[in-house]
Amino acid sequence: MGAHATLRLAADAGGIAEAARLLRDGRIVAFPTETVYGLGADATDGRSVAKVYAAKGRPSFNPLIAHVADAGMAGGLVEMTDAALRLAEAFWPGPLTLVLPRRGAVSDLVTAGLDTLAVRVPAQPVARALLSAVGRPVAAPSANPSGRISPTEAAHVLDGLDGRIDAVLDGGPCTVGVESTILGWKDGVPVLLRPGGLPVERIEEVLGQRVAHRSGEAINAPGQLSSHYAPEAALRLNADAPEPEETWLRFGDGASDWSLSPTGDLEEAAARLFGLLRRADAAGRPIAVAPIPTHGLGAAINDRLARAAAPRP
């Protein structure tokens, strides 16, 4: 987007409808939840999600939470286990995010290439009205520049992102004020991936079992350090040309099915990154990747590629 001022929309029927239209049109919009303000994009559209990373200056592609209007929409995106259904009935809408096996059509940029998706049904009435009007999952990290304090009012959003996002839907102060609790499962055991607005003791009461605390395993949820999608194939970076046996992921040199972006567009490259890595890995050959600029989203793309190319432990 250009350098125009960010729209500040009232949380009335007209403002919610306009925010929903912008999101459906591929724009990025900050909106209130009960935890903090989120910076939303259509989770099914990789280009839109890439704009969120660009606006935040996010240094690497971490998994994002897909916000949905209700548990039914969540069930179209992830496999809702019996335990997940019990928690959803008890705590949705509310400040609980569940990390579950993905099955719906969301951008790989939302999941950071993982086979799981983080989903939440927010309780804030403006957020629920917006999500119902959009009719699609909305991926949303906190609406602040990366590394800055999370915003709990529309003014906080504008302090950090005015001119870098399309609109903020002003629903007043957030009531919880800390991010959602994130819960996942490992080998059938519930694991606390991030403490937040829902005490873990309440989760344990509903499940009738203790919740383990994450310690040292690979990152697989928002709010942690970067997860990585490492292909099985060897990955060679900054390749000006491929070796005969390599699949070459190109950038900025004209049309190609194997190009991250034929026109050198970093948002397009970010949106296509994980999908192309998966497809290249499935080809069963070593992978070479053309040089990617390091400015803007290029920094995050290069960060992810470097992690994917790192030696396995």
C-alpha cells in the first residue's frame, strides 16, 4: 500500500462492513479482540498475509493464529479432536488458541510450512461480527511493529503502524489485555505452548489431566521462536545457476513454474515460499535457491531459508 494515512473505522455496522470488504479485497486491517488488537489478513490469501509481515517488520515467518467466527468454521480448517471439542465448548469464544492438524485451505505462510494450524474464536463482539462478515479465517498477529509492546487500544495501533496498514477498526480498549493461551498436543498429551489469558488450571479441570509444559522441542506455535520447515532434500542458497541434478527456485528473472516471483516481488515470493519448497522437496532432487534481496520481506525470506538449509542435529 502507499504512504497514505490509515483509516480509523468506527465499530458500527458501516465500519465493520467496510473492514470486512477491505479484508476480502486483500487489504490488512487491525481489529480488536478481548486480548489485544490483531493485524488481520485473509488467511487463505498468501499475498495478503505477506503484507502483514511487511507492515510489522517481522524478522521471520512464525506461525500465525487463524481467527474464526465459530467452532464450525474452525472444524473446516483443523481436525477437532474430542479433547479439542471439549475445550472449545468450555472456552470458545475466548482467549484460548488450539494448535491442531490442519486440513483446510489456508496459506502456507500462516502455518510457516507446518502441518498444524493455530485457531481461535475471539469473544470480543466487534471481532466476532467482523469475522462473520468476512466469512473466511483471518490470520492476525498483534497489531504492532515486531518487538514492540502489544496494542490494547486503536491509538496504540496507529502509534506504530499508521500509514503502513489499510485500516484499524476501533472497538475500544481490550478487556483481557494479554495474548491468548496456546495449547497443542504431543503424542496425545496436552502441552502448554504459550501461557496467556486463560489459566492452565481451568484447562486441566475440563480435560481431567495435567497439561505438560513445553521444554526444548521444535517450535510449532505463534508466540515462540521461529519454527522451520526443513526439506528432506539438500538446500543450496544464493545460487546463480543450478547444477544439473538440482531443482532451481528462481527469483525475478521471468516466468517460470519454479520461480518465487518472476517479477522480483518480495510479497509474492513470501507467499509462494513454503509451497514451492514442498513441491521441490517432493521432486526428490537437491534444491538450489537464487539470491533473494535482504531488504523488506527479503530479510524474513532469507531467515527462513537459512534455517531450512542449516545442518540437521
